[in-house]
Amino acid sequence: MDARRFHLSLSSAPDVSVSLERTGPCNLHAGIVYLDAGGSLNKLHFGWHRYLLKKPYNNVACAVPLLDRAHSMWIATFCGKIARNAANRGTIPYNLKYDEDVDFDTDTGTVRFGPESTGLNCATFVLAVFRSASNPLVSTVGWPAASTEDVTIQTGFINRLLDDPNDPTAAQQARIINSEVGTRRVAPHHVAGSCLENEYPVPYAPCEANGSYMVTQIDGASAASPSGGGT
């Protein structure tokens, strides 16, 4: 692990990095921070069912993957394509399973699903972007089965979809992906943690160890802040 590439807040502007933040009690969220053509940092993330969002970088913690400059610049440009593509907005369903059949067209940035695909979540969105750019971050070979905690978290997402008052398709999606509860889980901290390694794709053990380190640093900084708020 190269902890020097982990930042509670970016003081410089790398072409691309993976963000990790607390979004509620015990919930973690991952996204992609990228440098646009105008020199501004933006965060592209899959916020929830049918919500692909781009907004200015807001000082969340980030891990910078070890990529050559040509690759990192290309991925930053690719993120811009994905963010601008109207076909991606309001259409990507939320799911639980890791699915390598989901990718983004490198020419247009349009999301593409395989015949058995059910959607993306915040972590697998990040993985799909990097994988589409021929820079896969994780290897799921030997990835462990879902833990009891994973099942609890997955069940919570199903219940949240069922109770979503803002989208009439959310409850239907919950029923579609209910069978995915208990599938192996690539979590947000795994995706961010992978970036602190020097060779990709990264297997489970380093992803878990590095991601847990990042979470500890984030929670420690939050507890130490005067307001008690997140980083």
C-alpha cells in the first residue's frame, strides 16, 4: 500500500482519483474525481437508482491510482463524455451484484448492459468506468462470499428501494434484484483501496486492508473536526 496517494482532501489536481466518503450512518460511497478540460475538479458518481450525477469536487477523501499520465488524462476525458451523455441520465438502474457485462462505450460514453445485467451501484459504477478504459482496478478471482454484514447492507438497499417515494420504478427494481441479496459484494472501500496498490487489477486482501485504512482515517478526521462533520 502506498498511503501517500491517499488524501483526506486533494491539495493538488490529479487527472483522476477515486473518492470515498460517509453519506450516512455506517454507509460508504465511492465516486470518480476527474480534472476537466477547464482545469476544474468534478465528482462523477452513481448516487442512487437512476441518478448519475456530476458536481464540483467537494473536498471528500480520494485515492489516486498509479497510472501513466496518458491513461489518467484519457480516463478524465472519458468521465466527461459519460457525464455529458444524456442517454445515461435517469436510466441506469441500481443493483447489488458485480457484473463485468456492464461497460461504457469509449467513443460516446453511453452505458451498455449485457443480457443478464440488472444495473450498477456506486462501487461497480467506478469499476465499470475504469474497466471500460482498459484499466481494471480489481480482480474478483477468489473474492469471498457475502458476509453477514454484507447481507444486512444489501437488504437495507432493497428496503430503501421499496420505500423510495420519489421514483415509481424503484419498488419494481427492488423486486428484480431481490435475488442478488447474498451475492459477493465489492464495496466502496474496496474500490478506493485498490488505488493504493501499484499493480492492477488488485485482489481482495489488499483492497480490504487498504480500504479499511482509508475508512479509519476518514472517521478519525471526522471525529477530530470541531463540528464532528465528515471530511
